[in-house]
Amino acid sequence: MYLNVLILNIFHPGRFLPRSDTLYLDAKGQEVESANDRGGWDDDRPWYITLFDPFNIQGLTQDYKERRAAKMHAAEGTKKV
């Protein structure tokens, strides 16, 4: 383990990374500069909801309930009487 740390300190992989944090590789392998300087995902929830529910569990459960209700509604429409 010590040898691995020593090797990574001598041959640091950061020299292969771009200096700017707005550069990334697209699907074709070309360097592209990001237009979004904010980074991450947009979260339109109020800050206090984000504070108490950072992983958006409420949103996940509501989405699950809506999908389940849609499946139930679709299944009722396809039943033969």
C-alpha cells in the first residue's frame, strides 16, 4: 500500500487532466468546454426542503406512486369482461 502511494505521488495522474475544470470529453473523444459554469443538477426545490431531504426521497416516492397509478389505470382499461 505504501508503494502504491509512493508511485502515485511520483507519477501523479493529474498531469494528464486539463487545467480548466470546464473541459470534458464528449462521446467522440473531443475536448469540449462546458457552457454550464454552475455544474451539477438544477434543484428547483426551496433550500429548506433540500436541507431536510437532500436525496429527494419525497420526489422519488411521489413519482413511484404516479407510475403505479398509471399502470393500474392502464391495466383496468385492458381487462376483458
